[in-house]
Amino acid sequence: MKLLQFIKDGQARLGVKTAEGIMDVELTARRSGLELPFSMEEVIRNSAAFIPRLQALLGGDPQWLKEEEIQYAPCVTSPQKIICVGLNYRSHAAESGLETPLVPVLFSKFNNSLAAHREKITLPDGPSQIDYEAELVLVIGKRTSGVSKEEALSSIFGYTVGNDLSARDLQFRTSQWLVGKSLDGFAPVGPCVVTADEVDPGSLNIECRVNGELRQSANTRDMIFGCAELVSYISAYITLEPGDLIFTGTPEGVILGYPEEERIWLRSGDEVTVTIEGLGTLENRLG
């Protein structure tokens, strides 16, 4: 199932995307008399109960929305944690001039960084070295602590598309990457969360384009640490909660990896798209 959130009357509302259109969950549920959650977080916390009810709604009299007429919200709006993985593709570590890590390199973003599909991202004054990073994002589905690698994928509710936007001049100003990674709007996610039953996370094509030009093209099989290993490693030290997001790292092709004289950093007016096989395309224009 493909779940999304859209803005209506100033609030994020739940939708289900199908070939016929986008079902307005709240409107459909009210007309059918079914009790259902109206937020992504509620569905994530109790997916075993609510996913079958959403499927039942689709089989009834869905109230459809046209995708071109909705305003997307971030597909998850209130994660307790946004955990990111650095240098998780060997080719990206090499182009960055950094050693291949022996354990996952973790850093974080905050909720102020979240942005939606098709949302315009305002570039801040000051930093000038703005870069893209196409990434597969995991959406945690249950409280997870100390899970084994063999059981780790069962902790994932679904998968979405992310762009770990980065201000490189701030990122490398100190040894801590936080400031350059956590600017407002620098973690767009969406357009949908695709439930885990529909996704093989170990073999997904991933690409990034800037103004239509292909910049990154790889497959998640090239990750150093796969999704199960990441969830197991993180949960050994940090308890994961439903709705937490894990950005799993980016492949080669970022601007930072170009020879210094060939780097043309992102600027106002650029359109960045990230596409992951089976999950969709995340589009954002910079302003």
C-alpha cells in the first residue's frame, strides 16, 4: 500500500495512492461509518489493525482526490528521531576522499529539516556549497531495541524516498556534521510511504537528477551496510520508535565528489528529483 499525507485546512491528512487516484481517508471513512486513524503516525503505530481497514475502504466507495490538486505534506511529520548514515556506498566514500567505514557512520537531522514532495525549499543566507544526496529512507514500525540482523526487517513499516540536502561549507567547518545537515527543509521525504510487504530494499535502482540532468545512478545492493544490518546496529545502542526515519546513505555522484574546479553547487531555481524504483519520485525546487 502507498500511503501519503496532504494538507487540508492547515492540517496533514492521510491519503492512499492507487492507480485510480488518491483516496481521502478521513472523508471516505466518515461516509462509510468506519473508525479509522487520520494520520500516518497512527497507522504506523497500529498497522496490523488499520491496514486491513484501509484496504476495506478501497473496496467500498472511495472519495478520490486528483494528485495534481493536492498539497503534499512530509509523508511522516513527527518522527522522534531522524537518523542518517554517512558513507554507506563504497563509491561515495571514495569520491569524498574518505576511508570506507568499518561500522555505520551515524549522524542526525531534526524535524525542522523535514520537507514535502513538491515543496519549495528556501536556501539560507550564508552557506553557498549546497549539495544533493539521493537516499532510501526506512520508516520504523515498532519499538525496536537490540534486534538481530535476521529479525531487523520486521521492524520496518515501510520505505520512502529522501534527499539528504547538505551545506558542505557548514558540514566540514568542524568535525561534527550537524549544522550542515540540519538546515530548515534539508530533509525532504516522500511522496509516499510504501509498506514493507511491497518492497525488496536490497535491490532498488536509485537516481538523482538536477534540472533533468542525471547526476546519481546506482542500486541499493551496493550499500556497505544493508537495511537489516543498519536497523540491528542502531537498535543495539538507540531504541527505535514507530515513525522514526533512517536515511540509509547516498551513492556516488554528489557535487562534493567532482574535481574542485568542476563543482557547480545547487542554487536558487534548481529542481532536484530523486527516484527510487517502486517508491516514486521526490521533487523539490530550491528558492
